[in-house]
Amino acid sequence: MLKEAKAHVVSRIRALDQLHRGDEIEARLKVGPNYDDVVIRRGSVQETAPGIGVVWIMDRQSGTRKAINTDECSLWRVA
């Protein structure tokens, strides 16, 4: 049986122009001041739209393309 390797978080992405197609990222949602951020999506970057604050990824869990609004969550580069 293979174990799923945990992603190693490298750094927070503060601007979408730091992203390139194929980069592995996590989208995290803040749930409260006393809790860690919750990972809601993880996958590889497909396309970015810095003007509207949206990035599309190929979601690892569902295998489908998902849009992430950066006004609602933070982005983190993973390895």
C-alpha cells in the first residue's frame, strides 16, 4: 500500500504574477482567529487572471478544473 506524501509548504503567494502554469499550490481558508487555515483546494495552476484575482487549478482530489478567488482565500506554493 502506498502512502500519500504530504505536501511541503514553501511560501505564501501574495501576487498572482508570481504564479506560472504547472506550479503546485494550496488554497487556504481562514476559519477563525484561534484556528489554523483550512486547505480547501490543492493542485497545479492552469491559468491566472490577476486583474480579477482568480486562478484556475487542476484540483488533485476531484481531478477537475476549479476557480479560486484570492479575495476569499490565501494561496501557498507547495513542493
